[in-house]
Amino acid sequence: MRTLAAVIKLYHEKICVKAFARIVLFIIIMASSFTAVFIMLQSEALTDNLVKRGGALAELLAYNTRLCVFAESRDMCSESAKGLVRQADIRSVLIFTSEGRLLAKLGKPGREIPGSDEGQDKKRLEDVKKNVADGRSHFYFEDSGAALNFWAPVTSVSYSPAGDALFFEDKVLPGKEHIIGYVGIIIDKEGLDKQLKVLLYRGFLMGLTFLLLGVAATYFAVKEITSPIEKLSSASVEISSGNLDVKVEVTSGDEIGRLAQAFNQMAMDLKESERKYKELNEGLDLKVRERTKELVRAKLEAEAGSRAKTEFIANMSHELRTPMNAVIGFSEILEDGLAGQLNAAQKEYVNDILVSGRRLLELITNVLDYAESEAGLTGPEWSKFFLRDILNTAVGMIADEAKVRGINLEMKIDQDADIEIEADEGKLKQIIFNLLGNAVKFTPEGGSVGVTARKVAGADVGAIRRVAQEGGRGIASPLQDRNFIEISVSDNGIGIKEEDLPRLFTEFAQLESPLTKKYRGAGLGLALTKSLVKLHGGNIRVESEAGKGSRFTFVIPVRQ
């Protein structure tokens, strides 16, 4: 079974085996067909020759025994048949009268000689008469299995005198031919069978010789044709494995030779292409290494510059906030009259100093917080508190300004969000306050500002990216396994144009022209807000339409 499987596998994998097998199968079919046709034709020829010989002998015997049959002389008939019996393949000879009486029966000793049966003899005589009457032949032939029986009629012609002749020596006229008897020759088929066996043996040898010669010729022809193809296949495998130095020997100028030449040329082209590719790669590698060094150097310089900028801003912010606190403090003392009473003009000037100082202090504080956040100088200070408390505080901080401008403030907390959470209370309060401050600032008088809070599952946070770290503590968690607190601040103010949304959270970005600037601010509030949300492991998004208002939404993971 394994051998058969191996042969089948070899047949499917080797073109030479496939071609050889198909051609050999065709040769076997042709050799078998030719041998069978040859044996059949030769067998028919031998049989026909034997039949013709037997018929000729029977007709000759019938002609030679006309006198003895006419005279019904047994001795003369036996003497006429002795010469035929001496032949090797003649089993017996029989001579009958037209009435079916046996005149002579001669045969070889030990051989069966057909007997005389009145019914059979009459039937045989009728068959012979009918055969002669039909004009088909002058003998009757039948196959008895082990022998061939030939029967021929013995005829006699009557003559009559012509005209008034009185004697037969005068002119006579031939009369009608009459059957006066018949003869039979039994020829043994043993010789024919031997000849057929020899013929079969010779035909088999001839077919086998033809087959062997055809197989040998096919083998060498297939080998001559497929050997270069196998070399091409092996060379292809070598090239596919990376050996481009392989070459195929060209031994002819035919199609296969031209194919080998084209293959060798292709291998040379591939080798040349590989050489150029290596040179190009080496040049690219060198350029990449040089460029990488430049990029690393530029990155280090940029990082150093960023750190220097951040440190400078932080240091300068500290240096500015200290005297600014003194300015605000002394302005409050003057405004409260602790240093003496002020007239109306002095009070107005002091109030302007106090308001401007507070705004400047707010700006300095934002710059300081943003710089520290970007520089990673401060992390979240986790503490537990109720979400409602911090929302109330943030709303209370902006309530006075909203009331002065007639802006309606609304707050809504879902029941599942009215819980105790863990976060940086100060930074979360600053996030909400910055968003509320922007909403009130950009909402005209008589407008409305709302803040809502709810609890959402991670699978529902479609606009939020996967949280890489949980609050800077390095705890990775897929969104769908987390719960989030979603806080939204909405207003019906001036809104934001769609083309301005991409740069909304960029530091120091101003959406209005400096020449027509109407609203105060340095452009750090939203950038700082985004940084603080990110510090909590969350994200922030905005939905806005110019002239209809804005909605800022941020989510942070629930920590309980």
C-alpha cells in the first residue's frame, strides 16, 4: 500500500513519470491491438487454407472415383482412396453411392472413423445436392469439433448420338449431369491447432518485442525531453532559496534550449538586481542611521528646550505670583479703609487695581498649573468625596457672576452618579470650574448654563479612547470592563465654528481675532482642562454649533 502511494505521489510530482506512464499505456494498447489483429488474421488464413485444401482433395477424389462409383466396385474405390489416407492429417476417407450405400471406408489405425447411418447419410446427400444445385461450390464443408469434414458429389454425364448416327463413334452430344454418389474426407484439426498455437506464441513474442522496444524508446525520448525541464525545476528551487549563482546547461537549440537560455539570463538579471538592491539598502541604511541620529539629537534638544521652557515658566510664575499676592492684599486693605478713608476716585482706582490683579493672578495660576502638568511635576492627589459636593462648590463659585449677568444656572445629577468617588478633588473642581467659567463667559445675558452628571458603562463610551493607564498608576483596563462618570457642561451661547474645533484644546489658542477681541483670557483654560482630565485617565470632547451653543463632556473612570 505504501509502495502504491509512493508511486502515485511520484506520478503527480514528476512530469517525466507522468509522460512515460501515459506513452507506455498507449504503446501497450497499440501492441495488444496489433497482436490480436495479427493473430486473428493469420488464424483465419490458416483455416481458409485448410478448407481450400480439403475442398480441393474432395473434388479431386470425386472426379477420380466416377468410374468405380458408377460400377459400384468396392475394390476400385478402396484402391483410389489409399493414396489420400497416407497423408498425415487425413483421418479417414468415405465413398457412398447416391442411395447412401457405403462403397469404401479407409482410415488410420486408432483413429475414429464415422460409421454409416442411413438417416444421416441421406441428410448429408441432400445437403450436398442442395449445395451443388445452388452453385455455391462443388464440395460441402462442416466442422465437427475435432475434425473438418469435406463432402463432394460424384457426377456422371450421359451422351446421345447426333442426328441419324447409328454408332457412338460418330458424333455425339453431351447430356444432363447426374449425381451418382459422393465422397467424404475427414481431416484432423490437430495440425491446425498446433499451427495456431505456434502462431499465438509468435504473435505474443512479436507483441512483447514491440512493447519492449516501444518502452525503451519512450524511456530515452522522455528522458531526453524532460531531463532539461527537471534541471530547470531544480534550478528554480535553488534560486527561490537564494542561490542566484546556479546556471542551467544549454544542450540544444530547440524550445527547451531557448528556455534554458532565458532562465540563465533571468538568473543573471536577478543577481544584478540583488546587487543593486543591496547597494541601495546599504546607502539607505547609512542615510537612515544619519537621519536617526539627527532626529534623536533634535528630539533631545526639543525635550531639553521644552523642559527649560516649562521650568522657566514655572519659576517665573512663582516669582510673579508672590508679588501679585502682595499687590492684591494691599489693594484689599486700601479698599476696606484699614489704611485710612479714600475718596471716590481713589476707591475706583483701588478697585481697578484689585480686579486687574485678580485676573493677572488667575492667569499666572493657570500658566503655573499647566506648566507643572505638562512637565509631570505634579500627580493626582487621590481622596474620597461625594460628587454632588464638588459640583455644588464649583457651581457656587460661578453663581455670583452668572446672577449678575442674568444667566440661569441648572444642575442635574442622576441617582446612580450621586455617589462617593475617589479623585483629585482640587483638580476635578478646577476642571468643572473652567468649563462653567467658559460657559458663563460666552453666554449672553439672559441665557442658560447647565451641568449634568451620570454614570455610564465602558461599552457606551463611544468617543473615548481606551484608557492606557488608570490615573498614572499603570493599571491597564479595557473600556468595556469599566464604569465612568460623565459630566457635561452645556450653554446656549455663541457656539464655535466647525473649522475652529480642531485647535480648541491647543494652548494659547485664541478663536477670535486679537484686533476684535471681546472676551478676556489667554487661551490656556481648555488646554489645562484637557491635561487635568487626562491626568485622571479620562478624555474630553466637544459638540458645538455656531450661534446655538456648546456642550463640553468629559469622562473619568469611577474609583470607589
